[in-house]
Amino acid sequence: MKIDFVFVRTGDIYTQVRFDDIIYVKTEGDCCVLVTTVGSQRYINSIRVIQRYLPPARFVRTHRSYIINVERLVAFDREWLEIQGTYKLEKLPLGYRYRNDLRRRVPMLIQKSGSFSRVKRKAVYQLEDEEFEIEMKTE
């Protein structure tokens, strides 16, 4: 049985929150705010406690004050990330300490930087432990 929700307590009422609906979690003072597609709710709990109840495959800590839903991540650079909110993109900080963990957790296609003029004219391809050299022709 796959559980894709968590119950959160507000006063005496326990409300079901689906993991798909959670956009991010942020701290505000001594409280945490759970931002969802339905709205946001404030809880008196630490971000570490809330992180324990979220599945690590879908949620990642990106700052000392933020946990995001990876499925809502749109773009990121060295200092900021953008996630899809309910109606618009939201820009959140990306902490130095959490940057490498985010890179490991999301699939990435890495492009080598640099201009094409500096690329060598020979390319070496490796296929099943054999190397092939291919001459690139320019016209």
C-alpha cells in the first residue's frame, strides 16, 4: 500500500494533505508554514520534524528555512531556485550547504561550457570500453 498523504493537526482537527499538493515548507520564526495548492497553514514544529514525515524521494531541503517538492522545481542556479506555485513561479533561496544535495537528487543533462571555436577537431567516443576517433570536417 502506497501512502501519498500525511495528516496534519490544526487545533483539534486532523486534515489530510496529499504530497502532490505540497509546494514547499518554510520556517517563519518558531513556526513552519506548509504552502500547498489549496493555501498555507502554520504549524508549531521545527522544519526537521516536518522533513521526517515527507518522502525523501520527492522533497529536498534547499535552505535552512526551506524544503521543496522536487516535482515542482522549474529552474535553479547557484543562489536561487524557481518552483511552480499555484498561480505563478516563486523564487526561493538556495543555500550553499544544500546545493550539492539538490544536484544529486534531480536528473540533469550537463552541457560543457565554452565556445565551439575552442572545441578540438577530434572527438573520442567510448562505446563498450572501446575508443573510436572521429575526424570532424569543417566546410
